[in-house]
Amino acid sequence: MVYGAAADFVVAFHFTFVLFVVLGGLLVWRWPRVAWVHLPCAVWGALIELTGLICPLTPLEKWLRDEAGVASYQGGFIEHHIVRI
């Protein structure tokens, strides 16, 4: 129960982070101080996507799902959760 809820929290946080990486520039345009947070997040997101590295949140989510006894998935977070949307 706790592991499943934690996995769901990680998915929500990960999705929010990806959304902030992609659309955070709009927030920076409105509130320029947000750039101090958005710039490192955007660099991290670009690094993960361009180099093929795995974001640490993905294995964490998969581990939590395994501990909860729920079937995990193959591949990355974006392919599994976002592309399907």
C-alpha cells in the first residue's frame, strides 16, 4: 500500500518535472526569477534526452512498483506514461 502510493507520487512528481522542463520557459517569461530553477531543470532534461541516460526517478518508480507487488514496465518514463497520452 505504502509502496504503491509512493510510486504514484513519484509518477506525479516526474510528470510535473517534465512539464516544467518543457513549458517552464513560459513561467520564466512571466516571472523572470523562475529562471534560476528552470535553467538547471532544462539542462538536466536535455542531458537525459540527448545522451540516453536514465533519470533516477524512473528506476525509483519501478522499484517501488516491484515492492508493492504491481507489474512494472519496460523502457523509460516518457515512452510509458507520456507517449501514451
